[in-house]
Amino acid sequence: MNIYFSCSITGGRNDQQIYKTITNQLLTSGHIVPTAHLANANIGELEDELSPAQTYLRDCRWVEECDAVVAEASTPSHGVGYEIALALSLKKPVLCCYQKDIRVSKMLTGNTTNGYTRLEYASAEELREGLENFLKSLKIE
């Protein structure tokens, strides 16, 4: 399955280890993750090589081509919110993960759009389990 992973880049990198946990699980399970590089500690330097227009076009194309989106939303990010909305407008299933006791936008926590799943987690194990359950629930043709 082609999974688009979405996370904060310019909004902060405090959750970089969590991003690594998610992308490692997706890749280890055999999925294609064009955005796995977003979990790298030096992502800011890598992304600076592209113009904003190039990044926008590339990321929109990746969302259009994916089977599903997994977004980690614990760190606020305009880009993550945009990518979630884009995916839902394209009828792509979305898993929005965030840490328990973190204040997350009500636009994400209150969303009841068909195909949108929220996962609040308190540990890496809960995150891995919730991610696995989401992937098993997908019926990609």
C-alpha cells in the first residue's frame, strides 16, 4: 500500500522520534512511504532545497497518488491540516494520531468525515497497535 505520512516540519520537531516509530512500522510492514524522509532529524535542510511551489506540487501529487494518509498531529502544523483536508476531499482514508493530554485543534478532534479516524495514544505501543488496526481496516482495491 502507498501511505502518505504527514507530520510537522516547520512547526517544531519535538516529536521526531515518534515520526521515526511510525515510518519504521510502515516500511517494515512492506508499505511504500514516499514521505518517510520526513522522520529524519535533518529534514529542514533537505526540504530547504525545494521552493515552496515545488514542495506544494510534489506533496499534493503524493497525496493524490496514495492509498491512505497517516498524520501525526501532536505538534501544530498548517501543512498537516492542509494535507488531511486534501486527502479527505479526495476520499482517501486518514488516520490522525496525537498524544494523549496534548491540546489538538478541534477541527481535527471534532471531525466526523467518513474515512477519518482519530487515534489518541499514551505510549509507543498504543500508537503501533492503533496504526496496525487502522491499516488492517483498509480495503484497498
